[in-house]
Amino acid sequence: MRIIFILLYFVFSFTVLDSCSDFDQDTTQVEDETDYPDQESWQTEMFFTRDGKRRAVLKAGYVAKYSRKRYTLLSEGVRVNFYDREGNPKSVLTSDKGKVFDDKEDMVATGNVKVVSQNGTVLYTGELIWKNNEERIISNVPVKITTPTDTLYGDSFTSDPDLISYEITNARGTSEKTISIDE
């Protein structure tokens, strides 16, 4: 009888200790600190310059900087005004969200992306990549481009930021331009 009592005591103790250890692990588990931003700001305006001249001004409703991951998240409405080498306005990009990579200052804009150039050309897409060193914008998803005389659609897109010299993959659409064909 005494052996059964001792055996039950060890089984009960083991069960209690085992269940307590699981409980302790769940409640003391610490979240990874890298999931939290190092800096946050609201209604932010950032200036980007090159050779002492303004090249872009970025505005966002919310900015979260992740230093260890080396990027910055933008949300609550993103607006980027681009300027030429002399500091004159070139185009304006708006989107729902964005992500800026610290190393090269490249940016990915997502959600209702729209770029309006000074010449009246407008680009619409779901995602747009800004390659800072190349000063190129790229979209690998469907795009729509409107000009005063054209409406074009395409599967992807590459351009300078003022939408003057661009390439569209699988272009289709309508145009009101008159083309003379000399034979």
C-alpha cells in the first residue's frame, strides 16, 4: 500500500510540474525586439538632397524606422514630390503605403499608386519601385497611363521620374494623335 501511495505521489508531482513548466514557458516568452520600430513619427516630412540640391520631398501620415532591418515603413498616405537637378518640380507620387530601403534609398510604393508629371502624363498602378541611383521608376504589375491624347495599358513599365521617356510591356490602348505616314 505504501508503494502505491509513493507511486501516486510521484505521478501527481510529475503531472503538476510538467503542466507548470508549459505554463511558465508560455507566459514568460519574450517577443523579438526587432519586430518593433526604433523610431516612429506622425505627419512626417523628409527631404532628400543630392549635391546640396533638393531631389525629393516625402510626406507620410505615419513613419516607422527599423534600423536593424535597414528599412523604413510609410503608411497613412504617402506623397513624394520629385525635383530635377536644378530643383524644379518634375512629378508627384502618391500611394497608400511605402517602404524605403536605407542602403540605397530605393522605395517601393504600394496601394493606389499614382504618379502625375509636370507635362500632364499620369501613371496608375498597384506597385511602383523607385531606383534612386538610376533615377528610374519601375512597375512589374499592370499599369495605366494617360496623356492629354492617349490612354495606354500595359503589363509592366519603366520610366524616368517625369514620365517623358518610358517603356511599356504589352502596350495597348487608344490614341487621338494624328500620324502622317510618308511612302
